[in-house]
Amino acid sequence: MRPLRLIAAVTTSPRLLGARPYALAAPGRITPDSLSGAGGTAPAPDRPPTRARLRAWTELLRVSALFTVPGDALAGAAAAGRRPGRGTALAVGASLCLYEAGMALNDWADREEDAVDRPHRPIPSGRVAPGAALAAAAVLTAAGLALAARAGRPALAVASGLAATVWAYDLRLKHTKLGPAAMASARALDLLLGATASKEPAVSAGGSTARRIGPGTSTRTRTATSTGTGTRTGTRTRTGGRPATAHAASAVLPAALALGAHTYAVTAVSRHEAQGGSTAAPLAALAGVAGIGAAVLRGRPLPGKPPGTPAAVEHLLLPAFAAAYLRTSAIPLLHAGLNPSPPLTQRAVGGGIRAMIPLQAALATRAGAPLNGLAVMALVPLARKLARKVSPT
């Protein structure tokens, strides 16, 4: 009987036959060996499905946070006294590319740290190769600069500074004391990019081109035709008028500083989102958010305008946008300050990111462009819906 047992062992051993032990397949069912294309001698390549790869890249690029980007250019155009045009669209495209470049570069630079603190992230989990993330950052940066170049040399200069700030933050400054300041500078430069790229002057009723210079002042250029006199073009400056460059400095820079200050506060809180434990950072950010909201409301249009005028619309919309900003950012920060656990800290960071949208809308409305503000606020439900699927942090 021993020879018979030996023959049976040899003929049924999967190791000696070079095959993997799979259960008998049911009729009509594809066995795992049949997928290898090699007669069952080699396993099928382990390639993630297209949907899984797409999901990994959406997480890497944090696409839910993309809706916080277009408002920078629209608020910048409004602060500069310009209406959205081709240059504004190019600025939005450049901003989106540079923002996504920063996201990809951020995860590439943090791949070793994420392997410990966030192993589920696309790179440490193996769903996105580190080289692919770095290549995507380089390509997106080049695309952003190319779009900015089409908007003009001033826009390219600002975009170059923005790209340099993004790369310096991700590769060097992130874990230093200059990290929050670098992120704040990037957001401020993004708003300035929209201001420099937008070239269409604001148009008021009556066929005149107007640009606000300050409270109660404006510069108008009107083209009129009178009988027998041909065409007359003239420029009229109301009392208290200042040069356009003074307007740019007094309107664009405060808006950029407000957006930068909010970014600084959110970045300071984000440094504790993995471990939590910080009460001071959320409470300090809460105080900063309250100060920004008060500063925005101090620029609200003066009451007393006839109903239906643009100033009256601004007077109604600005407090609503400011309240939305405070509600979106302040409540999660308060919760994180009272209980600085990682989940609540991450929620505060996510709320701070989403709060940039109503802040941009408020800044645009304060600059006299309520339509820009409404267009920015239309992105809120989209950002909220996508944030439920892909985390913005």
C-alpha cells in the first residue's frame, strides 16, 4: 500500500505540479487561473480598476477644495474695479493648476510622514506612485504658468511668485515657523493674480465706464455724440478722486490681506489635525476669524440708497455673506477649541477651507461687485456635496 500512497501524494500535490490550489469552478464560471493567460502558471497582474485609480487621484488632489479657488480671481477683479473677462478666466485656470500642483507636491513631500500618521492616503497606501505625483505637480505648475502668461506679463510675474511660494512651502517651509505665513502669502498672491489678469473696466448703466476709487468717488469715461459736433470723449473725476494706482493699493491689498489672514489661521490649526491636542490654535483662529468678519463688515456700503440700486443690493448681500463666513468657520473652530480631538480638529480645518468661499463673496461684494459675490456663493452647495465624498484636508 505504501507505493500507492506515494503515487497519490505526488499526483495531487499543488507544489509539485506548479499550480495554485483553487476550488473546483462551477460550470460556466471563470477561474482565477484562466485570467492569467498562461495556462494557470502565472497570476494575473494586480492592476486597480479605472474607477479606483480615479478615486485615488481625486483624494490626492483634494478636488472638493477646488471650489475655493475661483473666488480668488473674482474677488481680485472686483477689488481692482474690473469686471470678469478673458483675463479673469485665464487667472482662474492658472490658479486651479497651481493649487492642484501644490496638493500633489504636498503629498509627495509628506509620503514618509503620511505612512505613519495617514497610511490611508493615496501614496503610502500604494494607490498612487510617488513619481507620478511629483510629475503631476511639475506638469500642473507648467500649465498654470502658461495660462498666466496668456493673460499678460504682470499676471505671469504674480503667478511665478505664487508657484515659487507653493513649492517652497511644500518642500521646505511647511514644518517651520514660516509655514502658515507662506500659505497665507500664496492665497494673497492668488487674489492679486485675478486683479492683475483682469483688464475689462467695470461698466455702469448709461454706457459709461466707471471704476470706484473710494467712498463717494469714481472716475468715469463717457462717449457722447451731439448734433453737428461729432464725438466727444471726456474723463470726469468726482470730488475726492485719487489715481487708479492709489485705488489698487487701497482696495486690492486689504482684500488680499483679509484672505491671507484667514489662510494663516486655518494653516496654524491644520498642523494639529493628525494628533489633535491643541486648544490654543483653534481659539486663536476663532479670534482671527471674528476680526476678519468685523473688518469685512466695516466696509459695507452706506445705507440710505434708494431701493433697487446696486448699493442697496450690496448693503443686503454683504451681511449675509459675512454671516455665512462666520458660521462656516467659527462653529467648528469653537468645537475644536473645547475638545481638541483629531476628528474635531480636522473638521475645523475643513470648515475653514470651505469658509473661504463666502469670504471671497463678501470681499467681492464689498468692492462693489455683488454679481461676482453671487457667482462665488453658487459654488457652496457643490463644495459641500463633494466634501462628503472626498475630504478637502
